[in-house]
Amino acid sequence: MKRMMLFAALCAMTFVAAPISSASAAKLTGSCAVSGKAAFFTKNAAGERVAATLSETPQTLEYEFTGTANCVEAGTEARREGSAAVTGGEGTFSCLAKGTNVKDGAGTLFGTYKFDLDVEAAAGSVVLLIEESGTENVTATGLANFFASKEEEAKKCQEGGVHELEFNAFTAGTIGS
């Protein structure tokens, strides 16, 4: 009897664990509108991360994005809303010149779908290349802009620099790995 109860408990645990492990590998295919804030950082002489300003002078900066995503799954009307975040990205950026990605940012959508973010920037617009984590395999693309930023207006970038900018972005494709 004890063996049968142990076997039944193990079967129940396997049944409960199976959906969890397959959900973590799930991907979201569809389109997402994301709004939030981007912040820029650099390292001081001691190697500590400190706030930096995006300005007219091209410089290598770390970036992070936090915001809210509103997504629609492809082929359905199913909608999802939740958090979107990217940390650890790095690029050479300025207000006016073309900006290039140096290091992909690590992103999460709804805390579930993980991806890498590669960016290319030019004058307030940013092309988003969403990749499977740890690969260069682009699975979704998008565009972000900073033109609606109100707390630190984008035009202040040319007037001494800005640390944080609000953004609006749109992506389509498959996110997650």
C-alpha cells in the first residue's frame, strides 16, 4: 500500500511539473505595443554603474528599458498585458548620429518569455531586433521612438543631455526561447 501511494504521489508530481517545464519554453507569436522608459548608464573609475546622459557626443553607454507591453497573439484576438524589461545592453549612441549595438540586452516579456535585444538607433528612432536568447537568430523586429517623452524631452538631448527617455515601441514576430 505504501509503495502504491508513493507511486501515485510521484505520478501526480510529474503531471503537475510537466506543464511548468513546457511553459518555460513557450514562445509568444504576435504583435506587441510597448511603452515605458529607457535609461542610460556608464561606469565610473571604480567600475561602478552610474547614471549617464545621452548627448550630441557619441559615447558608449549601457541601457535598460522598463515598461508595459500590450500583445495580441497571432491568428487570435487573445490579448495579454504585462511587464517588459531589458537590462545589460550596451551601445555607442548620440542624439544625432547613428547608434550601434555593442552588447545585446537581456529581456523578458511578462516575466516568462526571454530574449536578447539588439538595437540600431538614429535621431530618436531605434530599430529593434529581437533574438532568441544566446543566439543571433532574429525572431521578431520592431521600432521604438522617444518623440513623446515628457519628463525629459527628447530635444533636451541636444541641450546638455538626458538620462531617461520615455518611449513607444511596436514589435511583431516570435518572442521567447
